[in-house]
Amino acid sequence: MRRGLALALLLVPGLNDAATYALPPPGASLVGEIAYETTAHEDTLIDVARRRRVGYEELVMANPSVDRWLPGEGTQVIVPTRYILPSGPRKGIVVNLAEYRLYYYPKTKRGSAPVVETYAVSAGRDDWQTPQHAVTFIRQRLRNPAWYPPKSIRREHAAAGDPLPAVVPPGPDNPLGPLALQLAIPGGYFIHGTSKAFGIGMSVTHGCLRLYPEDMAALFERVPVNTPVRIVNEPYKAALEDGVLYLEAHPGGEPGEPRPNDEDLVRASFERALTGRGDYAVEWADIEATVLQPRGVPVPVPRRAAAPG
């Protein structure tokens, strides 16, 4: 990729408060740049994540040697704001559960260049998982929605001594917040804001997708009814830029414990990135550490040297 094209992938200023990037051409998928922040004495990584609008776990993962509760005065923190776009059509909303991140591809207005917006999200916890591999659409845009908790959630709250009414009216106690996008998935799934911003970027919901309130406000204003939505689970994404192959890895299970099909998933991501773009020989030993200790940021993959001849 020529240098001029690479510069077009930088953050587009002035469009909105979201992380908005010029959309790379077909075959390219790397956007954004890694940023840095120097912590103050009173900061925690939750504070930094909130300020920089990234997920808590992705910030922790990008800074494995930094104490999440007491990073200390003057500590340089990596802000993981470089991304490889998920595979598949660049249309509507795409949520990658493996990285707790939503990508929005708004329709391009005449005379404007195509862009992609990206937001950190929370997703369903193990016992209330967000539907995976779902293809759906935005059914409704709701302002100040009432929440009708399913019986299963009401039973859970009752068992914990925190009973819920059949209807939770709009207001500060409503977990949907003031803005919600309802998905056309049976069971009542929403994309919505939250007053519990410390949980963004984690598995903490009953299956809904939760955003920082200011991110939800930005997204809500631009997403029309019937916008297509794809929910995927891609722990490995790859991209080829300037002749270098990059791998972005996200955890699945306990750190240091590989999934049974890790190598197959990584190789599939390489094949997607390299389709029609030549060969790129890789040694598994050179990427094993990235797989076992994922950092959630694109990492260059060494090209295997050619055998002497």
C-alpha cells in the first residue's frame, strides 16, 4: 500500500465524537493508530478507558505490565485505537463479540468519502450470552423506553433479593437508558447506553449490547430503522498493509490456554487477508505467543525466510 493511502486511514476529525475513520478500499482493512496517555496520580485504568472511550478489558490487555488499579503518576499507557475490520460485508452495523466492539458503516452521502465508526461495547455474560452469528436489523429506535424484563431475569433478581417490577419505567433505574435500538431478534435484545460505564468492554449484560452513554447518543442519531446488523465472533483478524501481515488476537477462555481450533482460526484469517494478494509464508512458532497472550492490537507477523537455494 502506498504511503498516501496509509495516511487516509487516520482518524477523521470533526465528524462526531465517535472514533471515525476513512474506510479503506476493498482488500485493505487496517484503520486507526495506536495512541498513548500519561496517567495522573489518581488514575485507574477504568478512568483512562472512560476518558478515551475504549473498553476496560481491551485497555488492560494492551497494557499487561501496568497495574490496573494503581498505574501511578506519569505511567505511559497504550490506548488500543488501531483496528483490523471484521471480515464480511461492510454494511450497517457489525458487532465482533470477541473484541467487545461495534463497527458502523453509514451510507455514504453524495460527494463524501465512505467512513467507519467504531464503539466499545459490553456483551452478554456466560449465562446470558448475546446471540452469536446473528444476522438481523434495527427494528425500532426508542427514546426514553420502558423496559419489560423477561420472567427469567425477574426470577434471577428475586432470588438475589432485588425484585424487579413487570415494567421498569423510563428514568435513572431503567438499565436501557434514555436511548435504545431494538434488534429484530426474539427475546428482546437492544443496543443501548448505560449508567454503569465501568462495565463497558466486558461480559456483564443479560445479552444486550451496551455502550457509553455519549457513544450511544452519537450512534442513535445516525442509525435508521432497518439498518442491517451482523453479530460475529472473530477472535483473530488479519490484514496486509505495505507488504506486512498483521494479526489481531483476542482471548477466548483463560490466558495461556489455547482454543482447540486456534491454529485453524488464525490460518483462516490469514487466507482472508491474503486472498488475491500473493503468498506470505509464516512459521507458527513466530505467532504462538500472540495467540497465547493476546494483546488485542494488530501485531506484525514475521515473514518466513526463504530456504537457501
